[in-house]
Amino acid sequence: MTRILHILDHSLPLHSGYTFRTRAILKSQQVAGMAVCGVTGQRHKDSQQTECGHLAEQVEGLEFYRTRGKAEGPVGVREWREIAALTDSIVRVAGQWQPDVLHAHSPALCGQAGLRAAKQLGIPLVYEIRAFWEDAAVGNGTGSENSVKYRMTRMLENRVIGGADAVFTICDGLRDDLIARGFDGGKIGVSPNGVDLSMFGDPPARDDALAAKLGLSDRPVIGFIGSFYDYEGLDDLIAAMPALQQKQPGTQLLLVGGGPMDDALRAQAASSPAARDIYFTGRVPHSEVEQYYSLVDVLAYPRKRSRLTDLVTPLKPLEAMAQRRIVAASDVGGHRELITHGVTGILFPADDPVGAAEALSDLIDRSGDWDAMKARARTHVASGHDWAKNIHRYQSVYHHLLAKRGDGEMPSAA
């Protein structure tokens, strides 16, 4: 039985796209007959675990080891202290758990700790990039492009990529960017975002009681469920509503979630001519999210164009397609990798509220085609984004690394 120790920024019981992908990977590897556990760095925040001081935690049948403490110091020093603490945790857990392979997941802090630990332990390291975190910082407003921190983050990641035995990215956009930097494409595989289809049965019936509570009518509902970051482009979706209602009177917009843009979006909506048909729910418990999905006719993802959105494929559209929901998204690179326009969903111009309104209106006019589009989207997810199948991409590389361990030959991840 192959034993894989995953090195993570954070994990369950916290809920995020990052933790849901991790859960899907680890659960699928368990089903495939592998032994798995995870170790998290000091950025994993869970007050109960911090107060109790537990080293290990069982969540949903998965085991996670925690790195205690909090790194302090100026920028640069603090990060190296985080890497050192995580490295110590990995080595300590490995001494007890005896993994065959280390599998580190971005950010590069995890990758660098994994690289150090792999050298100490003499076992292979696989490094997986889910996004370039310097670009993510720009996208969520916590960093600026080409700043010192931006360049340092990229340099650290380049070091990890160069030292890892194999590399995975979640999409072609990230892989192509690495190849353009000069890295060997034969070393870099793609493990696309996916869903555990066993978790998605028939879509639930519309929750009429919840609709009445929110004040929704029976007119079409455009919806977004997720975090309110600037790069998500929700301001463009709100700006599109007056033009959309001119073509499709009574169309409603349901925004479920919260985040840094919450106040600004609420203020924008309040001053819109379509204000009475724009609804905010705030954050809702993960266990209740499915009820809100049941109210939405079209899930909209109006991401703005940037390096982050052009290079990275999001998870939410795949989850929506798995739930047999109609998906409409801006035509940034990350969406184009997931959605075929007119076949599995529609694409509309990024950063263009008028263009979005026209595309959404046309989609509503063609509601008779929706059932066929939903079926094609579900088939697309099942064929290319089901973790039960995609997990074998990792398994093949693990086996090659273990078979060629010590002979100096680099297996291909592509």
C-alpha cells in the first residue's frame, strides 16, 4: 500500500475551495487503496485545536497533523520561520507514519518545507500548484504586481519547482506559464479541478419556503454562490441587471456569500434601478448551500480578466455543472478551459456589463435548450473532472517515482 503524506496550507474542518479539493483528493486516494494523511502549516487556523494543543485531528475520516505555534518577525524572516516549523513537523510525522512519497500543495511555503524534508528523509517530493499565490494576492487586494514580495514569492516557487521530483498544476494555463519560464514540460502534469460525483445526486427541488422567505418571485433567478472578492466581478453582474431587466423584466439576482467586497456591492445594488430585485443572503452554513442552489436558474461567474483568472480554473462552475445547473461565465482563460460556449454553458465578454446582459438575456430566451445543456455539462464533468478517475494521474507518477528512486532518472508527469 502506497503511503502519501500531503503537505498543506490549511485543511478541514475549515471550509474553502482549497480544503474541498484536498478532501476530494484524499478521499479518492483512500478509495483507490492508498494510505493518506496530511500535515498543515502554522497558517491553519482552528481555535479549538490551538487551545487544546492537539497534534493530530480526525476530520471526516481523514487524519491531519498540525504545526504548533505562530511565526513572527518582519516579512521574509517570518516566512522562513514558517518553513522551518513546517519542515520539522513533516520530519516528525514521517518518522512516525513512514510515508513513501511527500505531496506538497501550494503555496510555495509548503513546497519549500516539503523540499527540505524530502532531502532529509530521502524520499520523493511531488509539488502541486493550485494557483500562483503572488497573482492571487493581487487579485484579492493584498498584494501588488511586481512588488518585492511578488517577486520573492515567484522566486521561491521557481526554486521548489526546480527541486521537486514531479510537478502538477490544476490546469493548462498554469502549466503553460511554467514552461514559458523554462521548466521542462515533461516534468509537469495536469491534475484538473474535479468533483466527487458520488456527492452529487439528483438536484433538489426548488425550496419554495426559502424562496418565499427571501422574497423571490417565480421569474428567472441569476445567482452567484461564493466569496465576494474583487476579481470575481460581481460589480459587473450588478451593473448588468438594469440592461438585463429591459430585455427580461423581473429577472432577479441572488448573491450568496460574503467577503471583502460585501459592503461596496451592497451599496452599488442599493443605488441600482434594479435594486428591488437584487438579494443578498450573507454567508450561509455549508450544510445549507444546496437549498440556495435550488433557487437559482443560472449560476453566473463574471470574473474580471487578470493573470489570476486567465491562468487558474475555478471549482465552482464544475460543482454547478455536476448539480445539473446552467452555467454562464466570463470568457477569461480559466473559464474557457472548463466551459464550451453553447454546449456545456455560455461565455460572455469579461469586464463588460452590457455584453453580459445581452448573453444572459439570450440564454433565458433559449430556456427550452437548458435540459440538454445540463445533461451535456454533467457528462463533461463525469468524463474529465471526476476525482474517481482523475486520481490515477497521481498514482501513475507516484509509482514511477518509487520505481526509479535512486537511479537519477526523472519520470514524466505529463
